[in-house]
Amino acid sequence: MHKQQPIEENPLVYEDVEKPSPGKGEVLLKVKCCGVCRTDLHIVEGDLPAVKLPLIPGHQVVAVVEEVGDGVDNIRPGERVGVPWLYWSCGKCKYCRRGLENLCDNALFTGYSVDGGYAEYMVAKADFIHPIPPSYDDCHAAPLLCAGAVGYRSLRLTGLLEKGEGVLGLFGFGASAHLILQVAIAKGLEVYVFTSREDKIRKAIEMGASWAGLTREEPPKKLDAAIVFAPVSWVAVEALKKLDKGGRLVFAEIHMTPFKELDYSLLWYERELKSTANVTRRDVREFLEEAAKAGVKPSITVYDLKDANKALYDLKHGNIKGSAVLKIV
């Protein structure tokens, strides 16, 4: 990407660039595939300000270690690893010291502040890559690294995992919600899905949701917590209307349309709002383990690398079932 533009203008250019080399504490990765995320779309179209140009996007990277840099002695060439959105954190700021490296003041993000996985090769920090469970092939593992990890952090932030029970609402039923539905059910939660399409309602029920309906429909019970996966504020307002007393609403998106107004009565009775910002290494590793144990299986649509613009276009216009994945080699 040399310039941020609407995806309809094909802003990603398929071209040769120099093969990177790993520095101290880094590894060179031969990319096998890379998931396509809505955050990539926000970056490409300028919803998020550019911090690096030109830029290779992509932060759901499944790759094989080809070469290790100086100081890397716990990783060997040939290992299969994943690279998520959090590329690096400083480990020294007050957030890192509190275990909140996702809020690090100095953090770098894959496919945003550094080049990512829409490429044959990339360099990653050795301490920030993750082993991929052997039960997943490359393409099905990719969505776990962001759609799954961010969804899992959002699920943790609801507080329901600690309680081990409760009614959870998922608003929006895209790639992340598909994955989190499976983990939440495996953890014993009662899950209701809210979406705008009849086919997604049927899919949610088929996957084990206790109830599914249109976003403005009333569910059988009030929600103990809800996660909003849609980047539009009116959906969040609908979620608030369905929260029980003391319920918590978690925003899973990195970008949200502005709230025009918010009636205070929706926050009354100690309801809470919580945003999800990035992920920690703990989130990624725990989710990979939980997904493997629960037998979580992403639904994917595979594209060739040269068709990255089309994959993002299809994502924007709702033409993808499950998660889009770019196959590199």
C-alpha cells in the first residue's frame, strides 16, 4: 500500500520488494498464509491514520521459521508459528508492568507500524510469535490469531469466564463471533446471537447458540454480558437495551461509528461499557489452547495473495462466509 484509498480503487499493489533479514532477537519467516481482517480494511481505507508508507498489511500470519537472528536460541528453523496484531511491546512502561502490554505506549503492530503478512516473507520478534497447535492446517489457523484472539480477550473482559455461567449476547456474527461462540459454549455459557441476516441466524443455531435473532429483537432473557463485533454505534445501543442490571457491554472493534446520543437510562443500574484494545501474548496463547481443546473450526474462504484487494472488497461488502485467508505459497 502506497496510499490509503477506498478498497474499490484497488489500493494494494502486487509488486516485488526486497527480502528482509532478521536482526538481533528476530526471526525471518516464510509466510504460508495470512488472514484478512476488518482492521486491515480500516488501515487501507484510512479509518486508521497511516503510520508507515509504503506498508505491507496483514496480522494473522501463519509461517515457518526460515532463519534466526543473533540472540535467538529457543526457536529453530522449520518451526511453524503465528504472528498476531501485537508485534512488540517495550516491557518497561507502566502498562507493560501491570500486565497490560496491549496498552503499551511504545507498542508496534503487525501490518500497521511494521510490514505484515501479505507477503512471501516477513521478519518478526522472536519473543512475540506463537506455536500453532498441530490440529490446525495453515489456512484454518490464521483467523485464530486475531479474530479469535481479540474475541477471546473480549470474552475474558465480560467477566463471565471467571463466573463460569451466564447469558452472553454476541452482536454481529462475522469471523470473530463464529469462533467465540464455540469457545463460550464449551465453557458452559448460554449464548444468544444477534445479527441482521436470516442465513446467519440459521447458522448460529446450527452451531449451538441457545437463541439467535435480528439485532432489534428481544431475546428470551436479559443478558449478563454482551460483545459488540459490529463497528456501528446503533448496534451497541441495541445491546445496551438488552443488558440486565449490572451487565457489561464489551466493544470488540478497533473502530466504531460515533454515538449521536446515548440515553443515560441505558447505563443505569450499574451497567458497564468496556472497550477491547489490541491483545496480549497471553490472550493469543490461551485462545490457541482453548480453541484446540474445544475443537474450534473456523469457516474460511481462501484467496490467492494477488487477490488481496478483492478479499478486502468482499469483506467490506459482506460477500465472505467466515474468514478470508490469503494463501501465499
